[in-house]
Amino acid sequence: MGRPIDREEDVMRQYELVAIFPIEEEQHNSGREKILADLSGAGVQVEKTDELGDRNFAYEINKRRRGKYVIFTINAEPQAIAALDKTFKLNSNLIRYLFVAPNRR
């Protein structure tokens, strides 16, 4: 009979990716470029990128007290997010990251 067209896992959804990079300019730029390459390689559409600048951490992370925050607004399928999660764990220029799905109503 065929697959239903509106299957939940095949729908592109909007997400926000919050990424924290080292404050050193070279590490920040190479980490940011690696993230963008990984996103495009996974078939993710990047709508917007917001640089929030340097921020202090509430506690020390990987012997660091500050980081550069960047928010990527993206459109992706849910299974692409799971694959990117594994890829981002290997990026040494990424201190922390978080995928956030805005509320759907």
C-alpha cells in the first residue's frame, strides 16, 4: 500500500543548536566551520546564525571559564539530529552543544 506521506520522522523540523566554542579566535573559527560542514553534510538547512559573543561559565568546563556562544537556527529531520549528536562529540573545538526544538502548538 505504501508509506504514509506525513510520517513523523520524515518531516523537516526547526531546531536551534546552541554551541559553545573556545574564546581563542582560531579555535572558534575552525570549530564553527566544522559545525557548518557537518550540518550541510547531514542535509540540514541553516536558516540563521547568531553570534552571542564571549560569556563566563557558571562553573569550569574542560579547564575553561569562558566561551563564545553561537546559536544556529536549522531545519532538519529528527534522525539527522541523532547522527549529528555523535559527530559533534568528536569535535575538539566544541566545548558544549545543545539541540533545542521550539514548542509546537
